[in-house]
Amino acid sequence: MRVLVTGASGHIGSAVVPELLAAGHEVTGLARSEDSAAALTAAGAEVHRGDLDDLEGLKHAATAADGVIHLAFKHEAMRSGDFLGAIAADMSAIEAIGAALEGSGKPFVSTSGTLMLTFAGITDRAGTELDVVEGGPRVDAENAVVGLAEHGVRSSIVRLPPLVHSTLDHHGFGPTLISIARQKGVSGYVGEGANRWPAVHTVDAARVYRLALEGATPGTRLHAVADEGVPFRQIAGTIANKLGVPSASVAPDDATEHFSFLGAFVSLDNLASSKLTREWLGWEPTHPGLIADLDDGHYFEQ
Ligand SMILES: NC(=O)c1ccc[n+]([C@@H]2O[C@H](COP(=O)([O-])OP(=O)(O)OC[C@H]3O[C@@H](n4cnc5c(N)ncnc54)[C@H](OP(=O)(O)O)[C@@H]3O)[C@@H](O)[C@H]2O)c1
């Protein structure tokens, strides 16, 4: 298949591209800069030069492809405070790709996150692929993609856990937590730190995207989750050991001061199951889990 990948030069894209090429697909990656274009060419992909906001260009590239994987997200805008702008751009891009693929039966795999399940109040059990949230930031985009299944698109959603980890991860939540612990001289957790975060190795997540592209049932939500929930205190303790700093509890009221923008997430209990994804796609994670990957040490090389 010739696959258009947006965000192909990013953390997860840089594992998805080789995963697709190794399986015999051809890849066209969206690149907004010379550097990203060069990285994609070096990886063996074709390049479609353009920005996420160039909706006509996106439509054209999606029409020319046999399937689309959407990973691009305006993280820079989000980090500088324009979260709603990033959300709106994501939705516009999804609508443009959806319009290009309508009625074609082609696959469209897009991205969401497991944290939305906790924000939606699913806290008494592990969230599953069958849990549907009515609306909200990023949730609307997820639901729009799933809705394309009613319009002749073999659409599916991959929900990623907050920690997607590997040597390819340079600015995700893991490196951010490590950087905060380094700066503060303490690796924190909120309260007892009993809340859990799911995780997946980037290469295992990339395989979910490929399997979804190749065979997901239209309108399905998938969980690229390997560790269903690692207690935050264990994550903080492992970071503390590797940095040689203490691990300590942070009062809930001090979470934003200590963790900055991550303060909104660090106390969330986000247990997430991938039982159905494993059944539906025949997917099993084979790469190291979160604690083993942190223990490996690559995150702590300066
Ligand atoms: N990483 C995680 O732990 C995690 C967890 C949950 C959900 N997610 C979601 O997974 C998706 C991929 O995440 P990631 O970690 O791979 O992100 P990333 O490393 O920040 O990569 C973002 C990608 O989007 C591209 N991009 C950003 N703005 C663009 C624009 N205006 N026009 C065109 N391309 C643009 C970037 O291109 P450049 O190379 O040119 O910058 C890059 O290829 C995102 O939707 C993210 O929110 C990630």
C-alpha cells in the first residue's frame, strides 16, 4: 500500500515509517521543513512538503494514497498555551483527510490518548477499547474519525498511553518528568503515588498502527498499551534511582508548581486495558516495559 503518514518525522512517526517499509508498504511523509524532509528521505520515504494547515495539499496527498496514518499534532502550539488552536488544527486536518477518503473504503488510522478515559470519569476499572466518551478536546477528533466508518472509510483510532517510551522519545512526558526531577533535585509523585499510568514501547505502538492500517475493522478504537498501569510512585522511584536524587511526595495543591503543565496529569489514575486490541489485531508487545526501559539508562545520558 502507498501510505500517507502525517507526523512521520516525529517520535512515533519515526518508528511507524520503518515498520511500514519493512512490511513492504511505500510511505509518503508530510514534512513542513527541509530538516524533516531530509530525515524522511534518509528513512526511505517519499516526501509531501506541506503544513498541517494546508488543507488542500493534505486532501491531494490523501487522495493519492491507498491509506493514511495521522500522527501530526501542533505540540509547539499546545506547549505555548494554544491548546485549543492545536485541537482545531487537528480537527480540520482530519476533516480534510476524511473528505478525501470518503467512499473509497481506504484505511485511515488516527491518534488519540488513554488519558481522556480518566478525564471522562472512568476511574473504578481499566478503560477499554469499547469505552466511548461523548465529547471534549481531542475526543471530538476521535469521534469524528470513528464516524467516517459510516461514510465509506475504514477508519480506526489508536489510543496511546501518556508514556510512549524508547530511545526515540526525546520530548514526551518521560523526558519531561526526568528533566523536572533533575531541576528540582527530587523525583516527585502526588500524595501516595498509588495512581497508575499505562505505557508502551514506541516500536510496539508502531506495530499497532501498521496492523490497524492493514486490517482494523471500520470504526474501531484500539489501545496501544503494553503496561496497563505502572504506579506513579514506582515511576518516580526509578527516575530517582537513576538520577541519584530522592523520591518524595508532592502535595496535590503543589502539583502545578512542581510539575508545571504536567501538574494536570500526574495524579490521574489511568489504568487501561489492551485485551481487545490484542485479540482483534493479534498484537503482542515484545519490547521492554516502562520500568525496564527506564532502568536501561538511555533516558539519563546527558
Ligand atoms: N508521545 C506520546 O507519549 C504520546 C502520548 C499520547 C498521544 N500522543 C499523540 O501521538 C501523536 C504523535 O506524537 P509524537 O510523540 O510522535 O509527536 P512529536 O514527536 O511531537 O511529532 C509531531 C509531528 O507532527 C509534525 N507537525 C507538528 N506541527 C506540524 C504542522 N503545523 N504541520 C505539519 N506537521 C506538523 C512534526 O513535524 P516536525 O518534524 O517538522 O516538527 C512531527 O512530525 C500526537 O497526536 C500526540 O499528541 C503521543
